[in-house]
Amino acid sequence: MTLAQTLEQFLRRGGTYTGGLSESITAYRQIGSDAMISMVSRGRKGMCAMSEFVWKRPIYGVVAGAALMTACAASPQTPVPDVSPVGPVGGGSVSAVAPFASSGNASMDSWREDFAARAVAGGRDAAIVHATLAEIKPLDLYLGDDVDIAKTDVASQAEFAKPIWDYVASAVTSDRKTRGAARLSELTATFDRIEAAYGVDREAITAIWAMETNLGSYIGSFDAANTLSNMAVEGRRQSFAESELLALMKMQENGDVSREQLTSGWAGAMGQTQFMPSTFLTYAVDFDNDGKKDLWNSAPDALASAANYLRASGYQKDMPWGIEVLASNDFDWSLADGEDRRLSTWKSYGLSPMAGGPFEAPETAYAELWLPTGATGPKYLLFKNFNVFKTYNRSDSYAFSVGLLTDGVAGKHGPVAIWPTELELLTRRDIMVLQDNLNRLGFDAGAVDGIAGRGTKGALRRFQKANAIIPADGYPTTIALEQVLSAD
């Protein structure tokens, strides 16, 4: 889930980050506007050279940066533990922590000395602080000079960089569905207990497990303390990373884990269901009753912890996450506007299940119409559980894949409709041009970041409807860009 689970908790503790909540990602990196204008002005092959295109409104030097996802929309019922740093950066006093050997990076050494002092001043155990930070080393991923390696921005992540059909093809595989079904059978008794305790469907838990670590087969090879330390030294997410490091220390103080256990993914998420440290503190459980909350080696602990988190995020048992639908040729696609409507309302508009038969949800249930590739591709009604999946990762592609795997391990398959792979999609620079011009025309697309999130698609949909363009589906293609560029 990378960082998605913890950002709302971070905000509640007083942390800050920049962004617009209408987009799929909301953390932005400030860079030179001249460099960005030069990059965007090159345009895409096949269009008039962007150097000949005069923007009518400047980009304000903002581009998608840090690999942070927006926080979960639900309000977890368990209080967030107070593990915030005491005092500002650079405000540490003489530390009671034993001296550290040099990491080989002067900036890292200076940050570590200061942070260790602040951690101890804030109540963390000095010996655990030392053990947590003693072996940190600079990682090229965060601190390297090679930009092709040190690339931790959202736009380069698969769920944002790939067309959705490519992402789904790589995530929702026959092997994952088959192996997931096998694990459901093998762990029947465990899942019976988990469902009884937390009210979360076993298929959904298994789908998360498959997406996060391929059913526990790969839990990452990074050291959580090291990668979070690198994140802090790199600077864009220093407060966030330090808060997570303090949570790592608290986990050790509680006796939940040992220092040697703390393997993680590249952003510090740990175990078979990839919890960030502060999420671990709040939601991890010892489900096998061995005295340890072992999300690395114990499938019962990992799966029950995920169920605990999903329950707190508002999961509704025995409700669908989404249903593929059919619509008439004259359907008003501008209704795919992100608004929830009762299922009875959608039925009155003529929507019906692609699989035939009745909808497997009560008519009072609320759902939104979602067109992942516009009016020519698969079409889904999305229910609350889809947004619960997004508390793991704010990407629609991710949550959609979790949903398809939820169905897949139960023997269902989708989507039935064919992906419109013939569409000519926009490059990231094209999307920035689209966003800037939609903003210029008064259709608020949010930050000019090159990510075609829901804010951008909503702005395009409003532009299309205002200009009587059919279909008004908000899907950003080269044709849609040309229509926006030609508008007065």
C-alpha cells in the first residue's frame, strides 16, 4: 500500500503536505517553472510543435513529485498513537544515544545526530534509537545523483504510468487468481475466524494479499529504518518519514518486533500486507496468539491485521465493490461525474448488469458510474468497498485490480467489455498542456502535474458538456486535447 494508509493519520497529528484532494495523488514538488515550461513545450510527436504553441496561462512550476498517495477517506476508529517528533529539525540537544559510525554521507550523519537527540527527548528509548539508526546508509533511490535511479515520483509508478489495461493485465493474472483460490481453501479455518472477528470478506483480504506481496511470496528487501531515514534526509517528506521512524522505535519498545525483522518495501511498508509503521501500531494484531504481531512470517497475523484495517476504513461485508454494466447508445455519459446515486436511480437510467440477471446489491445502495477508459471501454458501477480498497493505494487502477482479484479468486472473471487499446493516449507532457488549458478556460483541473486523475477528467467532462461534445466522458485522448486547444 506504500504510503497511502498513513497520510490521513499524519495530517491529524499536525503534519502537512501540498496538494489538491480532487486528484489521485496530492503531493507536489516545487521545481523551476522555466524548466517545466521548456519540458512541456516540446509536446508530442504528431502535433504541431509545442514551441509554436503559445500558452495563454503559465504553469506555476509545480509537478508531481513525492511518492505519496492521499489518505484514506474513512475515519479509523482506533486513536492514532502519538509518536510525533519533539522540536523542529535542527533543534535537538546533546543526545544520550551512543555515538554513530559515519554512514559515508555527511548530510545523513548530521540529520541522524539531530534526529536521535530529538527522539530521545521525545521519550524514545536511547538504546532502541541507536539500534534503529546505527546501520543506515545512503540509497541511490533517494540520494543518488543518477536521476534514472533516484526516481521516486508518483508519475513513474506503474499504477499511474501505465494504461489501465496494461496495469490490469500485469496485476490480475491467472496465476494470482488460481493461487489465491488455493490459499482460500488451505486457510479456510483461519478465514472463518477472521470473517467472524472483523466482518470483512475473505476474497477481498486475499486480493489485497495478492496485490501487495503476491500472497506473501515477496515482502521486500529493503530495511525499513534505512529507507525511511533516506526519505527524511532527501527532505521532501522529512516530517512524515521521521514520524514513521518513531513508530518503528515504538514497535520495538512494545516488544512487537525485533530490529532484525524490519524488512520492507522501498517506501517502508512492511510484511505480507505492507503496513507502514504507524499503521502497524494502530491495526496490527496477534491473531495466532503466539505473543507477537508478526506480519512478516505469520499469514494469520498479516491477514487479520489487513481485515482490521479494512473494517476501520468502512468495509461492507457481502456487498459488491463494483458491477460491470451495459448502457444504451444514447446514454448521457456526463453522468459518470463521480457522484453517488442510488442503484434504483441508475436502473431508471437504463443501466443493467453486464452478466445479466438482477443487480447483486440492494436498490438503496449508493454507487457511482466509472468509465476507466471512457465511453468506448468497460463501464462499472462502483460501490463503497471500491473506495475502501483505495485506502491502501489511491490509484483507481490499483483498487480496480483488487476488485477484479476479489472476483477472480471466487471464480468470476471481468471485465467482459473489450479495452479500447486503439485510442491514442496522452503523454505526461500532453496532460500538463491539457490541464493548463482547461484551467485557462475556467474548468478547474487542479494542479498542472501531468497526472490525469479524477480532477482532470472531471474538468474535461465539464468542458465537453459545455461545448456539446459527445461523448462527454472526460477521457483524455489526443482528440480531446485538440478540442481543448482549439477552444476560445
